[in-house]
Amino acid sequence: MTHKTGIVAMVFAVLVLQGCAGSRKTIQIGKAEPNPELSEQFNNVFQDGDFYFAGIPTEIGLASVSQRGVAVIVNLLPAEQQASRVSFDEPVLVKSLGMRYESIPMVPSTFSTDDIDRLAAIIDEAEGRVLIHCASSNRVGGMWAAYLHRHRGYDLEEAIELGMAAGLRPGRMIEAVKRVVGQ
């Protein structure tokens, strides 16, 4: 390989790597706040710009967030919790409202980096707002904290603080976040 060919190959490699790094969707991240307009339609609901964090939704709640530009619903409930706590067919309703439905079933003991990476891919592909829910928003806040640390480079303590604003509570879920991100 000539010197010129080596330089061209190196420039190409840098451009490819920048293209890969640049594929991450730009999002605004602040501190989630309770959303009083939706408080009767969800068990806990918080909003940070294009992101909603919530507990169990109602049918009216899902219709309401659809009208607010939510394009993707991410459900963290395992199937047995979904069946015992949600009285309607959530995936069917979400799709009928024109939104995409995604499921990342998890509890603190099963929480993994694969779960965080799946959420990151969903966020990067989303064309609109995203609502992430579980039963109370505790797991949601933990998932958000882990996502911010692993995929957005936030310091773990700051990520946990932002996760707490989205519903994370002290206890097992914070321990799970620290275990999963290796701290």
C-alpha cells in the first residue's frame, strides 16, 4: 500500500466511523416533571420534552398521548403482570391509534444491558414522541437512568437523579441499574 493509498484508507475509515457515531438520534434531555393533564389517565405520569414516563395506562390515556404526537409505546411489564393489571388488549389498541407498540419485559432481577440497548434502538428509530411505561414508573425511571448512562454518557449519579424525576424510587431498581451498568 502506498502512502497516499494509506491516507485515503484512513480518511475513509474515519468518515465511516463518524457516520456510525452520527446515526444516534439527537434528543433533548432535561428533568422530567409530573404531567397533571394526564394524571387521571395513567398510574403516575411524567414528561421530559418528547418523552413520557408512566405507570399503567388507561385506554383514554393512550388515545390522549396519541393525539399529543406519541408515535411509540414501550411497555416494560412482563406478560403475567400485563395480563393481571391491564384490562384491555394494549398492543391492539396502540396499533389502532396509529402508534407502534414495543415490549421489553423486565423486572429488577432480569434487567440487562440487552434491555437498555433495545430501548436505545427504539428511541433512535422513533419518528415522534415516546411513552415508556411499567406498573408505577419505577422500572421506567431505572431504564431511563441506565439508558442515559450507557447511551448518552451521563454520569451515573446524574442519570439516577434524572431517572428519579421519571419515577425511579430508592431500592431494588436503583441496585439493578448499578449492577447492569457495572458500578
